[in-house]
Amino acid sequence: MTMQIADSVSLSTSEAKARAHAAAARDNLRTEPRAVRIVVIALAMIFLTVFVVLPLVVVFAQAFSRGILAYLAALAEPEALSAIKLTLLVAAISVGLNLAFGLVAAWAIAKFEFRGKTFLITLIDLPFSVSPVISGLVFVLLFGAQGYFGGWLRDHDIQILFAVPGIALATTFVTFPFVARALIPLMQEQGTQEEEAAISLGASGLQTFFRVTLPNIKWGVLYGVLLCNARAMGEFGAVSVVSGHIRGETNTMPLLVEILYNEYQFVAAFAIASLLAMLALITLIAKSVLERHLHEGDELRDD
Amino acid sequence: MTIEVKNLVKKFGSFKAIDGVDLKVDNGELLALLGPSGSGKTTLLRIIAGLDWPDSGEVSFNGEDALAQGARERHVGFVFQHYALFRHMTVFENVAFGLRVQPRAIRKDEATIRARVKELLDLVQLDWLADRYPSQLSGGQRQRIALARALAIEPRILLLDEPFGALDAKVRKELRRWLRSLHHEINVTSIFVTHDQEEALEVANRVVVMDKGRIEQIGSPDDVYESPATAFVHGFIGESIELPVHIAGGVIRLGDRPLRLAADGLAPGASKLFVRRHDMLVGPPGSGAFEGAVQHVRNFGPVQRAEVALSGGETIEIDAPRDRELRVGDSVGLQPRRYRIFAG
């Protein structure tokens, strides 16, 4: 019926009709009534507001509740400065280590076939499936005074628990999967042809890695490092177990937030918390920028 | 540079990708490895390049053991089927790569590298694309850049894996002619892999036909087309009619029907009779070895392709000149101008 009418009218009208038809067809594909759609979207928005946006707003509101001077003063406390320094140091160590481990692991898994590969992949995910507190306890069992290496460490006067090495170890363990997880699918998809081409052109293994492999995965590496860093700075459970909470020495920012809060120093607690919240916001923005670059890579791929 | 491959075997698990291959390639030759997918031709090429390792056998370049060297030392130019251009580098840097990664002692200075890359881009007629990225090129352009990149290291041997496989028919034809004239110009020993017989016959000096990891025939394009050595080669190259026949007492039979074809010197037993489609001459009923009825006719430029149901029960396709129009339902006699019979 529609066809007969369309035949008799001008071309542009029939095109417009066809477009309207297509739009109607698209709408028809969504079988849910309009009301249901609105309710579902509203539910999602309310949930997000209450559970995500509101807490974030509260953090900043509390931090600035006595004005900006009180906020800055809280951050300038020696205890706060020491916590910030320690957090940055621990994040730098664990991100550095995990970058190296992650690159090696992803390289091995994506480019070679070997026995026990599936086991290795499962092992990489282990830190995600274990509670961080357990991860911390493992290090206490290993390096604590009653632990396996405790005696030897004490004899040689090496301090791991309740010191920077322990905190860095626990953080590294907990954040291990991020870089490897970001790289494995990317490297598997890219295959080995470009590396083969490089080697047949006379490049050494290192030249191939730095000139061909690394540039191809650089956005993936940055993505993994970003997520790894966010988690490393925010880690509470594992660090709490191994830190010993020595004020001004082994408290990271998340630990200090808890201590200050328990001592009713709300402005100081939320001031530190606001720094962590800002880190989260920056991470989110950087993440969406990086994701765009990762997808650009998709379009650049051959074929 | 001559290449010699002796008794090569390569297994993937229990699958024999290469099953005892012997091959000699002369200096300056342009050789085609032709075969269906899974015939082992790409594996053979990768072993020669050093990208794969054989389970047993020898590969030597100019008489010296090539298996003692890795891909890096062999100095072989390899062009990949999907080009494998470095996606994050410009065309210029792609071509320059092989020159830039040379050991410091023999690395050329920047000006020499630039001049050499320019020269290569001129050779493949794409100097105007130097600053583009691979993603901005067409398939044919990428292929030529991949070739220029492989030539940059002045390879002793040039290996091309399905060089035109991913291109459309028209570009493919242009590039074929171009590759042949390029080979003429640079005259480096070259092997290319293809599953396209037309490509192999048109471009190569010599064709190696492979199937199931073995070499079926080595010969000039005329040889493999005009005198196929095995049933596989006859069936694979050129469009052939294949009929199961039985030979007994000097008579060739298709089903129960004796064929009026000479059976001199043929071993008795089940055999396969091969005729090129255009070698089947059409005449009035009773005039040839076969009788049949036309079932379907289509015109392809200078020929008409007819589907003929033979009285033995088989249906074959023939190419006949268009001077005598065939019609559906016509009874015809068919006489092969030339035919070959292989035992088995």
C-alpha cells in the first residue's frame, strides 16, 4: 500500500518517507513501552547519584567545611605530608615492578606457545580473586617475627614488615594483574607478523621490542599503568595488615584517613580523602582519553 | 644465489605440513610455489626464510648451510601476505627500517639512508606517499611498500607469501606484470607462493606444484599446463574434465560403455581420464567417443560453456567456440582433441 503511494509522489518525498519508516522500524525494535524505558533509566540515574556522586560530593563538602585555610593546614601537617610521600613512593615502586612483570608476562603469553600457559594466565589473576587482607597476611606469615624468614631477617637486621619494603611488596602483589591484563588481549590480537618482519629485516630482539612491539602497545601500557597506579595509591586492606600504622612513618594516605577519622579529625580526614578522590577523577578522565586512543588503534589496523 | 632444499620434513603435531621436499632454485630465477591451501607451500617459504624450523632435512644457500643461521642473519627479503607493515611508522620509516637497525659498524649515515629509501620508493613508483601511514594506503600500495621495505636490505633472496592474495582482480593483474618486470630489473633469486594458477603461470619462469606437503611437479609454465605429470596437477591447473574410467583388454570404459579411444600402453584397472574443457570437440551424435545431451548453456565472451549429461551418467562442463550455437536439449557427440589417462 505504501509502495503505491510512494510511486505516485516525487522522489524526495518518497525518500523522506523511507527514512521515517526506517526510524519507525527502529523504534519498533525496542519492544518496551516508553514508560518502562523511563523508569529503567531513572532507576539507573538515581542509583548512580546516591551511591557514587553523593559520596564524592560529601567528601569535598566535609573537607572544605571549615574553609580552605583549614583544608590547606590539614594537608600541611607533617603526618599528612609523610603519608603523601610514602604513598607516592610505594605507588612508584609497585607500578615500576608491575610494568616490568606485566610486559614480560604478556609478551610470553601472547607471542609464544608453551606448556602451562593457561596455568600462568590463571596465576596472574590470583591477586584479583584473593581478599587483600589475606594477601597482606601472606607477607606477615613469610616475613613476620614468627614467619618463615623472620629469624633470618632479624639476624641480618633487615626490616620488611612494618616498613616501606613490606608495604611496597603487598601493594605490588595486589596490583599485579593490571598491566598484564591490559596487554595480553592487545598483543594476542596484533599477532607476531610485524615482529617477524622486523627480524627478517635484520633487527635484533631488543630492537624489535623497542622499535616495533612497544610502540604498538604503548596506549595499552599507559592504560594498565594508570589503573595499576590508581589501585596502588588507594590500596587499604593488604597495606593495613603489613604497615604497623607507625605515625609519620608507615601510614599511607588511605590508612591515615581511617586513623584521623577515628580520632574525630573530620576536616583532616576528608582533606586527605579529597586528594584520593581527585586522583580517582583524574584517573577516570585519563582512562577515557586512553580508551579513545586504543580504539584509534583499531581503525589503523591493516585490513 | 642458488637455493637447495633436501629431504625437508616439517610436522605440526601429527600433521605433516612438509613431507620430504627436494628443490633446487637457480640463480636469478623467479619461481612460483603453487598449490591449494594446506599444501605446505607457505611453510616451505617460511622455513627458507628462517621463520620456521624443519624437523629434518637441509636448506642451503649457494652451498652453505642456511639452517645454521637465524632469520636475522640469512639476509632474506620476506613479503608477508598481509604486508605486516609497521603501523606506527610512515611509509618512509617502514622502508628505512632495515637500514636503521643495521649494526653500528656497517650502518650508513642518515643522508645515504634517505637517498636509498628515495631510490626504492621511486622503484615501486610510490615516492609521493613517503609521509603517509600504512592505514592511509590502498592494498596495492601497501603491497608495493612491503616489497620496497624487503628490498632495502639488498636481500640475497626475495620471498613473497601470496603477494597478491588480498587484492582485487584488476590490481592483482597490474601488479603481476609489474612484479615480473621488476624481477627482470633487479634480477634477485625470488620465490613466490600462490594458490592462483593464472598468477603462477603468468609470472614465474618455473612452477613448483605442491599438494599435501609433497611436490607433484616442477617445470616451466608450459610444461605443467601442457604435460601434467600427475592426476592432481592436471586437475589443479587449467580447467579439466575428470572422468573415472576402467581399462581392461585394451578397451577404455566409462561405466559399461566402451569409449572409442586408444588404450595403447595403459595399465589395466581403474583410472582417471582428463580432458581440458576446450579440448572437447562438439559434433553430431555418433561422431565422437562420448554421447550426451546439452542441459545448460552460458556464454563467456568468445566461448559458450555447456553442461552436457553423458550417456554414461556423468555430467561435464565443456567450452565450445561460438560458431555453432548449442541449445538445451541438443544431442551431441564429443571427441577429445587431446586427453591424458592417469592410473588410480
